[in-house]
Amino acid sequence: HPAPPPHLLTLFKSCWSCRVLSGGALVLSAAYVFNAARKVMLKGGPTSMGTVAQITFAASLAAWGVVVIVDPVGKAKKKTHRVSGNS
């Protein structure tokens, strides 16, 4: 599959509302998954590996959502080193 054109990638990075919408959806889905795991724990049942996996997955979704919103890669400045041939 061919890679998307570079102008589409920069469009997403510069579109604040796109990042907030998609990042917010990821954070809300993390809250939903966490709440489903929490309901099982509140019933007094034993904590199973499935519940732990749900909480871990929820934390991963939340972290992904925050990364999409904050966009740390787009804010990082690339350092360029120039090597001068003249001494």
C-alpha cells in the first residue's frame, strides 16, 4: 500500500479540532473500558487476568488519546548539524 501524501499528514497535525476529536474519542473509550472492568471489581468478584487486561488496555487507550491531543512529535524541533568543509 502506498504511503499517504505528506500534505495529508501535515493537515492532520495542524488541524486542532481533528486532534481533539480523535484524541477525545480515545480517552472516552478508555473510560468506557475502565468502567466495565470497575463494575466487575465493585461486585466483589475476584480480580481475574481479564480484568487486569481490561485496565491495562484502558490505560493504553488513554495514553494514546493524550498523545494524539498533545502531539509531542510535531512540537519537537529537529536539530541539524552543519559540517563546514572550510577550516
